[in-house]
Amino acid sequence: MTIERIESTERMSRIVKHNNTVYLCGQTAADEAWDITEQTQRCLQKVEDLLEKAGSSTEKLLMVTIYIRDMNDFAAMNKVWDAWVADKPKPARACVEAHMARPCVLVELSVTAAQ
């Protein structure tokens, strides 16, 4: 059994690969100047970049869990999400309201993909 950990720190790895599956750490784009639209766009770009680094792509997404600080932002986040997945195979998805580690974090994405 081989487990590959990429960009590890003392706390976590940004990417973990096991059995042809790619797991990404939670992706955020926290900046007090950015609204939910900007944060969601930046998170999705980070997901694309990390999947490429892991030898995968958005075409191989399996599951995305979206944590959103305030469900009042759900429609605006979904507008960005829907545009992003419009021409991609659709992954399984969950979206939940959550308390975030920092107040400026409006959205966080947890991603699993095939390699």
C-alpha cells in the first residue's frame, strides 16, 4: 500500500494520493476584501491547480464538500459553482453551513478525485 503525501507541513498535507484517489486539504481563499463570489472563484482555481499537481483534473472529480459560513451566500456561491461545472462531469456534492476557523473565511472546499 503506497500513500504519497505532497506539500506536507507539521499539520497536514495539501495533497494525499492513495489507490489512484486524490484527496485535497480544505481549500479557502480568505481575504476580508473578497465576497463569496471572489472567494469561491479563487478556491475553485486552487482546486484546479492542486489536481493538476497531483496528476488529476476536474474531469476526474468524485466528491466535493462545500462548507459555507452563511447560507445567505448559498445562491451566490452556487452561481459561481454552476458556471464552473457547466462543461465538466458533475461530482457528488454536499454543502453545509459551518463555523469557520477565521471570520474572513466564507467558503471552504474539500475535494476527492480519481487520479
